[in-house]
Amino acid sequence: MPSKFTTLVTSILALVSLQTFIATSPNQSAFAKNTIKYQPPGRVSPGRTESSGTRSIGDTRCPGSQKSLFLATLSPANHIGQTSLARPTLYAYFTGNETLEIRLRQVGKLGVVWKQTIQPKTPGFQAISYPKNAPELITGENYSWSASIICNPAESYKIAGITYASLTRIEEPPTLQDLLKNSKTVNDRAQSYANSSLWYEALDTLAAEKLNNSEDIAIQTELINLLEQVGLNKTAKQERDHAIKKVQPKI
């Protein structure tokens, strides 16, 4: 059995290693040679962050609770996130375990394309699968989707906060399949999607791997870097702080 001293030293080394990897200033990478570079589609508005695009809410609370909650919808802050899929996987970032309600609307149309609730099992990245019984996304159309914190599912109209994101479906780029054929790793696949300006596919590739292997520091670092590239700095900070706190030694 390892001694308490050995465990402490191991924890400290893990913390130092993690801080070396991910406790960097925004838009700097600890994996300079491997960092995924996202290519935005066309011209975008520079400098915008999630705080100016209602991508996230922080320090919000349910009535009667002192627990501070952070919620973000993961889509670029300065342009519409693209996908080539009819039913893409969406992602939110949530620090609580309260019910989340997801709604998708087609811009310029009345009504909701689909809505559903999810119950987070653990804080962090929340995968939202597009239902098979919901209408496929229409190529060339813009959509808006939202995530709301439902404090009491019996009273769904009582919410602690809501965030919004944008989405559009495009034709699959003609070079994508060739890029994917030459992609041998998770990072390679994510880079292929990022090169093709397919935000939702690039994010899903990394986030799904993160959810399957929460201890993979390299994937975690790539996710943080990817979020920062599109102005989701507050969400990136949440993930970085969570990662560092997770390995802090308990003395």
C-alpha cells in the first residue's frame, strides 16, 4: 500500500503536470505542435466573447438555494456554428445537476422544432443527442437553440437562467471524406472537421472522447483551446479550474 507521503507527492506532481498543460493564458497551447486549429467560415466578427452573445450565465441560483451555477451553450460567440449532419449532437456545459430543458427553433419560423429535458449525471460537458423522431435540420437554414435550468420540473416555467446558441446545416464539404480517411487519431478527426469549419462535429469528436476518458489531459487541453478560439473563455476557465481542483492534494 502506498504511504500517505507517497500519495501526497504523487498528487503534487499530478497537479504541477496538469497546471503545466492547461493553466495557460487564453489562446495559448501547452501542445503547440498538436493544437487543433479551428477555421471559421468566411468572415466573422473579431473579438466577441460568450458574455456578449448570451452563450453563458454564471453565479445563478435556484430559489432557496445557495449553490452557484454556471451554464453555457457551446457554440461560437462571433459566428453561427456549422454542421453537415441532419441530426448533430449539441453540447452544453453545466456545473450543477438540475434538470436542463433544450429547445431548438428555426430562425424566422414560429414554434419549436423540438424540445426535451436532460438530467445531468456529472458536472461539465453535457451531450445532447438530436432525437431521431424530430425533423432533420434543413440545409441552408439557420437555427437557434437554448438550454434552461429547471429548478423544479413540476413547475417548468420557473427557471434559474437560459442561454442561447446558433446553428446552421451546410452541405458536406467535398474534401471532408478524404480528410477523414487520413485521420488516424481523435485529434486528426477533430482537425479534419475544424479545417472544414464544422464546429459541431469538431466539438463532438473531442467532447465525446473527454466523456469516455475523463482522465485524458491531452484531450481536455485541446477542448479548452478549442473553446477559447471561438470566444468561449468563461467556459474554458470553468473547465480549467475544475481540472486543477480535481487533482489538488488533500493534506
